[in-house]
Amino acid sequence: MASTTRLDWSLLLHEAVTTPGLILEAYTAFHRFSLGNQLAALSECRTRGIPPGPIATYAGWQAKRRQVRRGERALVLCMPVTLAARPHDKDDVDAENLPVREEAQAGPRTVFIWRARWFVLSQTDGDSVQAEPPLAWDKATALTRLSISEVPFEDLDGNCQGYATGRSVAISPVAQLPFKSLFHELGHILLGHTDRSLHDPTAPPLSLKEAEAEAVALLVLEALELPGAAYCRGYIQHYLSDAAILSASAHRIIQAADAILRAGRPLSSAEEFPEGNGIGSVGLVKGGDGHV
């Protein structure tokens, strides 16, 4: 990954779905970063044989009284950057890692670039650093920040575990895995599945929507170390074996899962990209703090 400037979201999702424990390891080590960057950082650490751990820029480690060792290569992460109006560069990409269209050139804009700027704790020497565990995730906080309400469950079908309508979710009081059902239904909402009628000819097929929502649930369950991920895997692996479908859905799935994880954590003063140069954040949910 260090040798490339663009990341294949479909490969990251495939690795996350097929490797039990990978998401938890990435979330534990890099929880201050977006889920996409967590997976990217862990993938590069594994490829290069670097023990995962806290990461910071060169200046960030100096502020913690640690020095990056001579010869160490930085990790490559994705950064949203706001640029003044100018013709697009051929290497500019949008949020889904696709080349920016020629017609989208007027005014300031946000592009996503891959920069080698971050170093892992194990690449540095100096004062000891206490790694901070991920902050606790809270359901009520997440629903509030996502502007999603939980309503009473009214379906008479005993096999139904939950459903989503508009910006509301309902989870069966006897659901076998209530958090799995919750994250699945939140996935439907954040992926835009509830914005369209079932009879809308432009809507994705039901099987695709279910696979996408189940993948969101899997990512969140594994990150929070909650039960139910094993039940998600079989169907997802079978359906997302189609490379074209996987490629089209991967970035949206990772982004939706990241929004759920971020929404449920206490607000922190720490930023994914704390330095200047016009660096900002792009939230999946309007007003949110999720990063690509």
C-alpha cells in the first residue's frame, strides 16, 4: 500500500469481511481515525511487519517527546483537503476514490489525497506513551447525533428482528441479537435505502440492500466486540463475491459503519488531521464528524 497513492476500498472491505478479528484490531489500535483509515493503517502495518499502535505525524511525535527513527517510512492515509479554485489535477479523486469529473471545477472544493505522513509508536524512540483505549459507544448518543429515532416495534411477524422506515428504526423486544439488528437497520438508513419506495425502478435490488446493510452491521459489531458478526459473514461473502458489486458498494459500506461508530462515542478534542493547510473533515451525516 505504501507504494500506491490510491486505495482499493473493495479490497479493504473484502479483507475485513473475511478475516475475523481484523476490524477489532484496527479499531483498537487506530480508533481516533476513520474506519477506512484504520483498515488502511492496519493493512500497511501487516504488510510491512510493523506492530500496530498509536500513530501520529512527525511533529505530533515530537510534541510527545518522541523521535521518529532515521530511515523509517511513514504510513499512507487518506486526507480530505479543501482547495481554492483551479483546474483539477489528473490525480484528484472524490470521496469514492474516483477521478474528479472535468465539469466539477468551479469554486473551492474538497478532494481526497493519500499522504505518507504518519508513523506508528514502534517507529519512534523517547518518553513512554500510554495508549488510550477506544471510548465507550452509547446507543442513545448515536441515535441522537444521527438524527434517527427508535420507535415501538409493531410488526406481527415473529421472525422479524427489526425494520427501518424513513429516519426511524424499530427493534423487536425479543430479537436474538438486538445490536446486530440495530446496526443492520441503521445501515439501511445511512445508505439511503429508506429514502426510496420499494417500487422505485431506480432503487437497488433488495438482495443488494440487504447485503450492504449486513456488511455495515458486521463492521460495527466487530469494532465494538459485540456478538453477531459470525452470523453476518456467510451471506455477505456469498453475495459480495461479485467483484463489480463489491467495488461499487465498498466505500459506502465503510463510510456508513464509520458514521455509526463515531456517532456513539463521546466528543473528543482529538482530531484525525489536527494540522492546518486547509485540512477538514467530510461527514457522512449532515453535521456529523465522520471522515472518509
